[in-house]
Amino acid sequence: MDRAWGWLLPVVFAGGGLALSTFLEGTGLGLGLLVLAAGYSGAHLWLTARGLRRVSEEVLALAAGSSTRANVPAPFRSLGVALDELGRWRGNQVALLQSEQTRLAALLDSVAAGILVVDQQGRVVLANRALAEFFGLQAPPQGKRHPEVARSAQAQEAIDLALAQGVAATRELSLPGGRQLEVQAVPIRRDGQGQGVVAVFYDLTRIRRLERMRKDFVANVSHELRTPLTAIKGCAETLADGALHDPQTTARFVKIIDDHAGRLTRLLDDLLNLARLEADQLELQQESCRVRGLVDACLSAVAQTAAAKGLEIAVEIAPELSALCDRRLVEQGLINLLDNAVKYTPEGGRIRVWAGAAGAAAGLGQTERVEILPGHGAGRRIEVLVADTGIGIPGADLRRVFERFYRVDKGRSRAQGGTGLGLSIVRHVVEVHGERLWVASVLGQGTTFGFTLQSA
Ligand code: ADP
């Protein structure tokens, strides 16, 4: 019999028994049948109630997350099958939800911006890894009030404003380590009701540093341009005011104008060289070069000044030594190093240019070397050193001299016609080759600059 009719059985039995008992009342069998029917109905009802209790226990277990098959008595087997199906579906949904959550967490953690979600009471619901890093969070911040997590007056102000007024708010803040952040707090609304706030923290440190560098650069260039221009204009005005008629004054002023025009030209050349070196699309024209020939070509550019100062220049380079490099760029850098050696070495001093296998130089730059660029080339390297017996560079300035316009002694540099860009060009030249650059100096005794090149 179909299981659904089983439910009717006690009723049919009870009803039938009652009718039969009425019919058979006279016979004496009626009462016996009635007792039998009532007994059967009672037993069946008891069994049904027990089965239903089991089913409800299974439903409760399923709700609590049980994943075992429903164990229900025979009359409820179809219900058990349905419960198993429901359990499987629920298991799949939970797995899906968990994988979605894992994916969302991974996604939020991979975002560079810090993300903080708070509920309408200002309690933290979610915070990603970047936010934990920005604010040095040690423990999960969920449930804490937002000022305990994003510890910054500006961040609190933005979040509170978004919570209280339901409007987006943006603020900038500085963290104790010097990091510059911008926070954008946006209210979450559902059906016109505030549900909390999403605050996104962007790291502006690099952008602000670049902006500062750009401003400093523009200010420096303007200053560097103004100085010679002012001098040229002053001379021209003085000449126009009558000094033209005095040949001696005229000659002196024309010399000053010429010097400053030369300085302007050098400055513009250096600026253009720097711009080219910094251009992203710079393509190295690598070729095999004899280092000796390359150094000789550069020396000819400074020979006259060196001779005028009575400087001795010694070159120690094996004629066959070759390097693979962009000849034009390396010459540019080398001329700057030689030019500095000549400028900052007093009369009668000595300049040595050495090139050979990396690490084989004897007696040059053996004092503490300050590494400016580590270099990342593989394979055999040669090293080029330019050493002088000049005024030296104080230890505190050794790194800074490679910054644009940084000079240890501004007056001395300008008097020597320096643009303050020479060493930043050197650094760029070595950097675009992916090579190593270092400097060693003893104040009052001399300086050695060294860089590597790929051996050809
Ligand atoms: P500048 O045009 O002023 O020479 P550079 O960028 O070439 O600009 O050099 C920066 C500063 O580093 C110089 O002003 C000078 O103070 C210092 N410097 C560079 N080379 C030497 C050197 N060989 N000896 C001493 N000081 C040097």
C-alpha cells in the first residue's frame, strides 16, 4: 500500500470498528473489535509521533549545520530523502559562500589602499591588510570603535561626518612615520537608511614626494637661471649707462657676460642631458669600446684646465681592455667626474684614472666606500676609477652630492662654473647601464669615484 494511505489506516480501522461494533453489538463481538481498533490506532499514533519527533530532530540538526544523512523511521523515508537533498544543497551553498568570502578577503587584501568598513554605530565590520599595515594593527579590529583603529583626528572627522550627515568626506592625514594618506569616507545607504561607512585610505607619500621634488627642481632651475641672467643684465645696463666708452671696463664686462652666458649654456646642456637620461624610452646604444680610447677622449676635454692648474694626470689602463657600453653616455659621465676632479683639486695635485678587473685596483679608494648604486649585472665586470688628491667631501654629504643641485660649498662650485648637476648625470648614466657606483673620500686628502661596466 502507498505510504500516504498508511495515515488513513487507523482512522479507517477505528471508524470501521465502530460501525462493525454497532452492527454486531447484539452478537457480543462488537466490543472486542472496538478495543482492537482503538489499540491499533493508539499504537500507530504513538509511532507516528515518535517518527515526527525524529524528523524534527533531524531538521534541527540540519539547521545547526550537520552534514550527516538524515536518519528517520520508515514511514518518513521520503521526508528523509528531501531532508538529505536540502542538506546537500545547503552544504553547497555554504561552500560557495565560503569560497566567495575567501575570494573577497584575498581581493581586499591585495588592494594597495586601506579599506575600513564601519556600521552605523561606528564599529568596525571589516578592515583589509593595507589598513592594518598603515595603522600598525596587531589584532583583528572587528567590533572596535573606529577611532581606536584609524588613529588619526582627520580620519575620525571624515568617518563621523559621513556617519552623521550621510555625505562623503575627504581628508588628508600624516602618520607618525611620515606617511601621507588621503581618506575618502563614503556612507552606505539602503532604502534611504544609513547602514555605515566605507573609508578608503590612499597612500599619497610617493606622489607628494614627487610633487615636492618637482617644485624644488623648478625653484632650483629658476634660481640657477636667474643668477647668470641678473649678472648679464647688470653688465649690459652698466655698459649702456656709459661704461661702453671705457675700453678697460668694457672688456671686463664683456668677459663677465661671456662667462655667465657659458654658464647658462652648460646648465641648459646638463638639464637636457638629465631629461634624456630620465626619459622612459631611453635606448642604450651598446657597443664594444676600448676603455683607454674612451678615457683619452674625455681627458682632452679637461686637459687645458688641468694643465693651467699644474695638475698631474696619470692613466693606468691596459690598451686592450674593452667594455660593452653606450659610449656617448659613459663619456658624458666620465667627463663630469674628470671635470670635478680638476675643479676640486688644488694646484699641483694629482689625478689618477684607473680601469681594470673589478676589485683589482691597488691603493685607490681604499677608505670606506659608500655604495650609491648596487648594480645588478651578471658576468665579468671591469671597474673604472677616478681618484684625486683634492679637497675631499665630508662623510655626511657623500650620498647627497648625487642629488640634483646639491653642492657641499655653493660658492666654490659656482666660482668653478659648476651647475650642480654633474654627479646626478653620472648616477643616471651608471643606473641606465645597471652598474655599480660608489665613492670614497677623506676630507682634505682626496676623493675616488668608481663605477663598473660590463666586460666586452
Ligand atoms: P658641481 O657642478 O657643483 O660640481 P656636481 O653634481 O658635479 O656639481 O657635484 C656636486 C658637489 O659634489 C660639488 O658641488 C662638490 O661640492 C662635490 N664634489 C664633486 N666632485 C668632487 C671632488 N672630486 N672632490 C670634492 N668635491 C666634489
